[in-house]
Amino acid sequence: MIELDNLCKTYEIGGDEVHALDHASLKIEDGEFVSIIGPSGSGKSTLMNIVGCLDVADGGDYYLDGVPIENYKEDELARIRNEKIGFVFQNFNLLSRLSAEENIELPLVYQQIHKEERKRRVDEAISRVSLERRRKHKPVELSGGQQQRVAIARALVTKPSMILADEPTGNLDSKTGDEIMELFHELHKQGNTIVLITHDEKVANQAERKVRILDGRVYEEESE
């Protein structure tokens, strides 16, 4: 499903070249649950941005569902982001003026999905994250854990090839974080492919596979 082959990405900071990715290679099969762990400055954010089609590498190849990403133009990358990748962010990234169900529906509006189909998909996504009683609430009326459930439902509603979660427990207390990780386990059991970016060993160890990134290089590890 995902194949990264010798990805390189270099930035110039203060006149110095920084190799954010240094010939990084990784394969992720359909239906896997993979964590990518690394400290600040390790290259994991750069890797996440490239996997999420938010950025492109300077060198190497990236195939998503067998399609080479590097050949796409920006408008095509935007379409891929909207259709193939469901994003879950540390800060939730919900629109404050919209209710939970309206936040979840938004990607389908961008896809110009018919209203009846949008409602059906939103209902299904809300059910999967157990938020039926909170669907009319705005983000300010929801706890951090509930906001993250809305964000996960928004990621699911387009039926993406992959859920890409960036530090999804980073702004949550430990109990709520455990609940969110349990939800990811449930989604994985239902067949979703999940790529989780984290700096937390406890979170990373819960994945089916653990990949470590350090100084722009990727290393496979066994989950504990």
C-alpha cells in the first residue's frame, strides 16, 4: 500500500544543510497498524508530511496504492489527500463554529458528495466513535477526548486508504489517551490501515509494527 524507497529531504537552515530524511525506506501493507517513533528533530514530521502528501521528497520514490506520488501536481495531491488519507492531528483541527457532525461532514462537502450520502456516512462515522449523543455539540462543548473522537470520525468518513495520526494522544491525559488508543485498535480490527506518528514509547509499543526514525534514517523494530 505504501512504499518509500530511499527518500531524501534536505533543508537549509542558517546556511547549513539539514538532512531531514537520509535515504529512508519503508513498506506498509494494507491493513497494518504501524507506529513511527522518534525524538524532536529526528525527521518524523518530515516523513509524516511526505506520507500525507503535504510535501514531496527531494529524491527517492513514494508509491501510494501503487501510484508514484512524485509525478502529481498540487491539485492532484490535494485530491489524493482528501480521498485516500484520513488525517488525525494532535490539536484536533476542528472548526469552532461547526457542530461535531458538521466537522465530520466537511470533507464530504469538499468531495461534492450528495446530501443523502453525506448524512449516511456521517451517521456511520459517528456510530463508530460512539458520539451519537454529542453530534450537535460544538468543539468548545466537548472534552479533549471527545474532540479527538470527532477528528477520528472526520478521518473515517471519506473511507480513506489510510489513517495518518500525528501524536493523537499528545494533548490528552493518560486515561483519555488510553481510550483513544483503544479506539485505534478497534478500527484496526475492522480493517483500517493506521500509521501513527509519536514520540511516546508506550503509545508506539501498542502498534502491530514499530518503526524508529533517527537522524533521517528509518529502522525497523519489534513491538514489545
